[in-house]
Amino acid sequence: MKTHTGFTLIEVLIAMLVLAIGLMGLATLQTYSLRANLSAYTRGQATQLLYDMSDRMRANSGTARTSTATTGYLIDNTLTNSRTASKTLDGTHACRNTANTTCTNTVLADYDLIEWSNAIAATLPMGRACITSTDNSVFTLYITWDDNRSGTVVTDTNLTACTTITTYDSTEKNPDPVLTMSVQL
């Protein structure tokens, strides 16, 4: 009579295959978890940026209510607008020193937009934003970014007011988010 005293080679290989499949599943789960965590983090950052600009607009509401395309808070795209694109603020800016009398409300609006634009660029991947208004009493702030890391910003929301911000595609399977906030001054 023959007794079996251990695993055969085929049983060991099958066990290793099952273990490898399980470990690959865990790695995939970890990847999805990290991606979701990063997406939630950037969404929270975008929300904070929207609140930041709305507070700045409320603090300078007189200028906001008289906004035009070249003064105030209306802006079509933080990446391409001539008031904000590639501009930085140094310590000599008129609005850095609160005692400086040359920091008018209009200069403060430009300062706020440049700071907001720089914060968006530093915080959100391919982040861009715009601010629109139909009557200069209710403003709509938009922020979008490359959340799915595709290299382009494509949304499923048609932003007619901010046409230069996004590429609109209603069939996009993983569209990038667009956060909006309305501010009444």
C-alpha cells in the first residue's frame, strides 16, 4: 500500500497561481484606492479655491459689481487671459503692503485674479477657471482640471460661457469634473 506524504509539484504550482491572482487583485484594489483618494483630494482643493475667490470678490464687491472684460473679476480662462496668464506677484506689488495707497480696488481685483490663477496652476493638474456674470450681481465661478490624467481636459458639461476652458464631449466615458459656484454680491 502506497501512502501520500506531501504535495506534488502540480499542487504547488496551482497554489502559487491562485496566490499570484490574489496578489494581483490586491494591487489593482490599491491602485484604484489611491486614484480615488487623489481625485477626492483635488476635488477638495478645487472647492477651497472656489471659496477663496468668492470671499475675495465679496471683500471687493464694489469692483466686482462694475466688472468688465478688462477690469474687475470677469475672466474667460486663467491660462490664456492677458491679465493672469504667466504672471507672478513679487513683494513689491502695490497690494502686498496694506498701507500702500496705490492699491485701488481695480488693482486689487487684478491681484486677486493673478493669485487665484497661480494657486489653481500650482494645485490642480492642468487646472483652469473662469468667472462669468450676466448682470454683475450674480457671478458664476467655474473650475476644471485633468482629473483622469489623460493629458487633456475634456468635460461632459457644455460651458458656453467659458468656451476656451474645456473641450466638450457628451460621449466621454471619463469626463473631467467641472465645479461651479454662484456668488451673489
